[in-house]
Amino acid sequence: MDKNKLFGILNDWNYWDKPVPEFFPRDEYQEKINTYLSTGEIIVLKGIRRSGKSTLMINHIRRLISAGTDKKEILFVNFEDPRFDGELNSELLEQIFEVYKEFVNNSTKPHIFLDEVQHVTQWEKWALMGYELKRAQFYVTGSSSKLLSREFGTALSGRFLAINVFPLSFGEYLLFKGQPAADRISLITQKLVYKIAFNEYLKVGGFPKACSFEEDLRRQEIIMYYETIILKDIVARYNLKNYDSVKKVAHYLLSNIGKPFNLNKVRTALTLSYDLADKYFEYLKDTFLLFEVYQYDHSLNKQFTNLRKVYCIDNGILTNTSFRISEDYGRYLENVVFIELLRKGHEVYFHQGKRECGFVIKEGLNIKQVIQVCRTLQDAETKKRELEGLKEALDTYGLKEGIILTEDEEYEIAAESLRIIVQPAWKWLLENKET
């Protein structure tokens, strides 16, 4: 590429001669970036499109400059800019670096930000070389869970630190929407504010830009995210010819969130081959749109052959793209709880014996916690089902305490030698601060 054209692209995306915008601060992520920065390792931010990876980078650029870093010591490259013509590869990366040195900074070690780098073949090879030669502090974002290929992911082992970026948590959503701080309102008002906000969050989701819009615009924005993921991150990336089949698989799975399934069900329902259904499912997971949860078993072989469940990265996508004949509050609730468990880095399974328990949390070699999720326990039949499932899981894994998360109920149940905590999901989300 002509170096003057290349410099023009870089100049448009960088802040060498213009102020850096300030976006909504996400302190937990910023603290991780700051901690990782001290190691000198390559910092990798992974997550679904529009979850805020790029804005986290720009906020970090602003912090670097505020701390005394010269603007010209920072290079930001957006690989979704359509002006990058031809093949995106490690040769282009080297050319970008040479143009930056020639036109901007040839004297100091820079901070280099590579945004949506999954589009660049063998980027790891170039980054590894730059890391070993101490050319720069590298930051990378990507919308693919397979951001690191097997070959170079192994080569980069021990040289990068990854951060999984999610849409806004409920706590972040409250701040983003400008809800009053807890210390400035009464407990009664606080509970009412949080309940109203939580019911909005269950449907709106946590994509930062989308949740700032009114309903009609928000719906259009989220559908656009969804369509872009299917078209750009799957169909275009893997050079697929059948867009409709990929979309049908996504729609089927999104419409069956939290329900046990296997790929034979998908294959039969959509008249696809097993291999094709499996391939499309893998692509959907790779974009961070969907997550697969296994039934817990001590045997890995049984885990892989048992029924599984699937959950969605964000309730905004779930409510705007899945097939619904009624408001399914319980499944929205379950999906939010699962994503929060994932956000906190937990290893999550579900329990299935004679009864079912929504989530079992594994730490090390053992199950440490079991959680049941339902809208309400006021119905006697529902209460019986949820309690029996939780008790069976507690007995199976030798635990004495379990949690049932509901819309708004809060009390404890003493059942034989077991302690069962019933708690509003919104309260659990705000109290569940451990990482």
C-alpha cells in the first residue's frame, strides 16, 4: 500500500493532533489493564462485537496521555477500516510500523493498539517478533474466541495476558444510566429503583451504545449487531454460501436458551447434516454470541455425549432475535445469571439426575456451589420442583448450602441439615463482586 495513503488512514484514527474522547469508565477492566501493563506482556482483549473493547482502549489511551505519555508515542490501528485494501497480513503490520516510525515517532518505544486483529493473518507472528525485540507495548482486541491460532498461540504462551470483555453488568448498567448512588437514597427507594432498573436490564441488555437508545432505535441497533456477527464474523470470514442456514441455527438456539438439547435436535429441526449443524454452532460460539454448558459428570466422555444447554451473551440480543410467544421472564433471568457467573470467571455446569439444578460451580476438582433460578416460588408446584432439584444437587456434591435466585423474594429455608438462601437476582448481581 502507498505509504502516504497508509499514513492518511492512521492519522484519521489517532489522536496525534486532536483531543482524545472520554467514554463511560469501566473501572474493573481498567484496573486489570493497569495491572497487566506493569508486566510488559501483550494485553489481549476478547469479546463480542460492540461490547466496549475499542472504547476501553481509547479510555486507556486517554489515561496514558494524562499520566504523561506523549500522544505521538501511541499508535492505534483499526483493521475494520475498509481502506485497508488487499490481504491483511503480517507484512501489512510491518509496513504500518515503518510508516508510523517515518511520519510520527522514530525515537521512543510506543504503545501499539491493534483493534479487531482477527482479520490479520499471522498477526501473532509479527507481535511475537515485536515483543521479543521490545519494539513496543502491544494491546490487541478481537471478536473471536479463536483469536490466537494453535500455531502462534502456543508461541505466544507466557507472553500475553487475556481479558474477556462482556457487555455491561447490572452494576455497570446502573452507573451508565445515571441511577442515584445507594448512599444518597433510602433503602426503600433504593430497592424500588433497582427493581425497576433490573426489569429494564433483563430486556434491554448491556451493549453500551444500544442501551442508551429509545426502544425502537435500540431494537434496530441490536438487530444490526446480530446481522453483522452472522454476515461478517461467520459468513464472510469462513467464505460460506448459505447465510440462511447459519441464521436458522442461530435463531433455533436463541429460541431454546436454557433448555437441554443436542445437535441431533438442531439437525432434525432444520434438516441439516450433523456436520453442518456442528460447524455452524462452533462458528456461533467463536463470535461469543452463544455459550455451551455441559451437564456435570466425573467422566469427560459422558459430559460430551450428554445433553447440553446454550446461553446468549446478552439479553438484548435474546429479546430482539429469538422466537417468543410470550414473555419468558424465567429464562431471561437464568441467562443473566449465567453470564454473570461467566463474567466472574467461574467454571459452570448444570446438574441433571432425577431432578435438575440450573447451575453447579466447579472450583479446582470439586463442586463448590449450586444455584437454582426461577421467577417465583409462590406457586406450590414450582417451589416443590425447584427445591427438589436443588436438594438433589446438594446431596450429590456433598454441600450444605444452596441458592435460589428469584425476581423479588428473600428469605431462608431450613430443610433437614441444609440451608437454602432465597434471594432476588438483582441483589445477588450487585453483591456478587468477587472475581
